[in-house]
Amino acid sequence: MPGQPDLFAPAALSVKAPPGVIQPALWVRRLTIWRAPGDPVRNIELGPGLNFIWSPDPADVQGPREAGDLGHGAGKTLFCRLLRYCLGEDRFAPEVQRLSIGTAFLNGWVSAEVMLNGVLWGVLRPLGVGRGHFAVQAVLPEQIFERLDKPTGLKPLLQAIEEQILTRAVAMRMPGSPTHDAWRIALAWLTRDQECRFDHVLDWRSADSDSESPARGMSKGRLQDAMRVLIGAIAPEEIALQDSVSAKTDAHKALLLDVSRRQWSCERTRQDIIQTLGLKFDEVPEGKLGIESLRQAARQHLSRVSQVSPGVDVSNLEELRRRYRDAEAQLSELNKRLAGLTSSLQPQQEILRLLRSEFPSSSARIRDAEVPLCPTCEVPIDRALADGCRLSHKLPNLAELKKKHEELNGKISKQQALVVEVQSAIANLNQELPSALAGRDAVRQALNKAEKLNDERSSIWFKSRRVLDDIRRLDRDWDGWELAQRQLEQTAIEIEEGRERLAAFRDRQTMVFDHLSGYFDAVIRISVGPTASGRVTLDGNGVRLVVQLGGERSTAAIESLKIIAFDLAVMCMSIEGRTHIPAFLVHDSPREADLGLSVYHQLFRMVATLEEKNSSPFQYIVTTTTQPPTEFQEPPWLRLELHGAPATERLLRCDLP
């Protein structure tokens, strides 16, 4: 129902379900909480159309007030979480609360009768851990207790929802690759977390809810894409184009950094080369022409430093090294010989001293042998013989003594000659050493000078060669920099072209947003007043909700009203079969900030007008502490009334540990 508020009077809200549709494609007929199989704690009947779960504020209830009954903490949010748990979400409460419920309900279950295109699906899920999950077609949940040993998981129901409502084509276009995430993402939108407080149209799941919903990890852009897929406001080509533009945008950022890095590197290298060559910066042209100028200057510099200065000859460097090695070896040999002779001189002198010490006693023995005395009586032998001494026949052998004396004398002479020879050799070596040392030092000095000159020459030459290498690298890097700049410019052009094509895609989806904006405008006018208006737009910044009432309004209450009205407008489109999601909606305590009670009530009265006498092609479940309109405070609209106290009036009818 497109409209042009500036030219024509706004159209009234008119929603018509397709022929033959008398109930929602998906709705929940009953939710039951079991303490154990066969022991129900709560049995909550629900129906198509408007359903209220009410926890009255004590100020709105006449009669005595129960201590601790605040209208909050009665279990409204837990009811919503259990409902979406039965529809496929992985968790039904934050971890601490799950542990408390699992402790209180050790063998507890929650079940739901889910109607999918008129066919019953029995769903049974545990409140504790360690038990299976069930989703069985055409079977009541209580009948599943008879087959607890054969869990099916939730896959059969999720697969049926995706095939019969979302369709496979839509599920494949949804962001998120894991199986059945398409329905879980849609479920996050249809059953917003209370923690999100209706702050933003794309705030569906809060991290505080610990729901494990795939919507929690998705960016606003991906959530918007999912929403557009679900309302038929995006084509597969647009999704591919968005991915391409996003990838090119990331590549553009990386190229921008790369270009900056390359530019810095080239400029730094160019400065170093100019300084090394001793040039002035204003003498070198910019760009590639400057690189060629630097190359010519470097070649000239290399030619100059390659020339050998007069008087400097390093051609005999190897000969000097050989002469130095020979001189060092000669000096080492002299020192080794001197050390050997010096160490052997003292022993030889000691031997000579010992031999000389024996010479006097040898001479004395000879003298004694020439005029011998009787060794016994010490009387000259000739007299002893004359007197008849019978012991005097034992006389020393004079010839033998002389022979030994001569041998000793020969040894002394020989040893003395040896000592003299060693002393002479030591003296000669001591005379040769200074000359050898001086020769060695002279060669070493010449070698050091030649090597220093050679090193200086090599250093200058290699430095000049390195400048040429740096210029070649600069030339290569400069080409890379220019190529990166061209790629950056081309990527920017492609991104801009992609954005223009995306804008064209959005323009082609104007019809969808015209319909959505028409419903949104009607909801705003009915709830706020005929002077108000609403509009839904989509531009490069995303989906935008606008409420006009004497100018654009943007208070906290209006912001929450926008989101409620947006969800209801989408539900109207779903009733007419214009979306890929069921006409199913759960709002947990939607009244926010200072949203007027009359506006709050008028929203529900408007929803009630969508119910027909024999059909209600939608299911809208509202939990609220604020009292519903009086006419809805009874069945069939009021499905459950909860209280914060006593404990038996709360959802689980007990205090949790």
C-alpha cells in the first residue's frame, strides 16, 4: 500500500491475507513446563491473533498487596526465552539461571505445540543437561515422553520451517553459513531480547542473554542484509555486489597503507643517495627523471674512486703477505732454537762440573799408585816387602788408573767443547734475532699499510657500487609505488561504481520499502494521532525510521515506538504474504521510557483490528507489566497472569536455589 503523504491523504491501515489463509503459517498453540514427565507446572494455551502474558504492577491492581510483588521477576522474560527455545534457539536463559532451573527441575522439560502450515509439530526440550531434544511431526509433546530413548534433535522442525516458510533460496542468501542459521537469525528478529530495550531496529540479541544466537556475532551491516533478504528487499546480485564492494573497501584500505609505506621508503632512499653522492637536493629532478640523473652521478663517482692514487701500489699485497709469513716463520724458528739451546746449556754445564770434580781424585790415585803404601799398615810397599808383609801383594793397577784418568780427561775436554759450542750457538742466535725481528716488523708495517690502503680503496669502491644498487632498487620501488597508486585509484573507482550500482539496486527495491513505509506510517498515525507520520527509508547508511510530529521526533519513547511500529508493519506485510517470514511476533515488555499509556494501548487496539471473525492470520505475543487495555484483560486475549509474589504465582511456581 504505497502512499504519497505530501500529495494525497494518508491511507488507512488495510491488511488482507491471501485467499484461504485463516491462520499464521507458523504459531505456537501451547507451551507447557514440566517438573517431570506427567507432572506439568504450567500449561499455557496460546492462539492466533493477540496474546497477552501480564504481570500486573501492584499499583494497577485493587485489593491487598502481596509482600515482594513488584510486577517484575514473575517470569515474563523467561516465558519468551522458553518459547524461542522451543522454536530452535540453543539456550533458554543465562548460565547462572540455567543452573538454578536445572537444579530445581532435575527431570524438568519444556514443550510446545508448534503449528506449521496447519500441521502440528510436538517439541520437547530438557531444562537440565544430559538429555535429548525432540521435534516430531503430528505428535503431541506428552506422547514424546514414551520415546525418550530416541531423540530427534530440532533439525526436523528447523528444516521444515526453512523449506516451507523461508524457502531454500532465501536461506542460501542469508548471511551465516552453518545449517539452519537462517531461521535462527529470523527468530532473533521476531523475538527481540528484552535486554536490547528496543534501542535500535537491528538490535535483536544481547550478549547478556547468553542465547548463543548466530545474530549475536553479526555486524549491523550483515543484520541489515538479513532483514532485507527476509522482507524481499534485496536481490542475490546485490548481496554478491555488497560482498565485492566490502572486499574492495578492505583492499583499498590495505593499498592506502601500502602506498604510504612505499612512498616513505622511496623518499628515504632518494635522500640517502643524494647525501652519499654529495649532491644538493635542488640539483636532482623529481620523479623518474631524477632517478636517471642519480644513476649518471653514481657512475661518475664510481669511475673516480676506482682510480689508484699516485704512490699507492697495492699490487704486491700477496707478495708482502708471503714475505711476512716467511719472516714470521724464520723468527719463530730462531726463537725455538734459542729456547732449545738455552734450556740445554745448564745441564751440559752441570755435566762438565761433575766431570771436573772427579779429575783431582783421579790424579791423586795415580800418584798414590806410583809410590804405593800398604793399604793395611800404611807402610811403603818396598819396605813392607823387605820386612815380609804378607798383605802387600794387593797393590792398585797403575796402568788401569792411568787409562781411566785419560778417559775422564777426554770426557771433560769433549763436554767443555760441547758447552762452548752451545754458548757460541746461543751468542750467534742472539745476534741474528734483532735483525730477524726488525725484518719481520718492517715487512709487517709495509703489509699493514698496504692492507689499509687496499681496504680504504675497497670500502670506497663498494660504497659507490652500493649506491648504484640502491638506485636500481629505488627505480624498482618507484615503479611499485606508481603501480600501487594506479591500483589504489582503480580500486577507488571500482568502489564508487559498486556503490552507484548498490544505490541502483536500492532504487529498484523502492516498491518494497514503499509498502513497508505505508504500513509504518499507518501504525504511527493510529497510535500517535492523525497529525503524526512515519517513514522508512534505505540509503547508504542503512535503514532509517523517521517519525514526524511537528518536526522530526527522536526521544527515547519515540525511538522504542519506531521499532515496535516497524516490527508491526513487517508483520502486516507478512500477513499479506509479502515477506519470507511468518506473521509471528513476540514483544517482551515493549513499553519503554515515557511512552504514553494511550499510545501503548492504541497499538494493541490496532493489532486487534487485524483479527477477523473467523481468522487471525498472525500471532502477536506480548508480555507486559503495564496493564493492557481493559477489553484485553480477559480471555481469549489474556493467556496468563503472573505475579512476583508469592512464589506459586511466578512462572515456575517456586523459588530457585
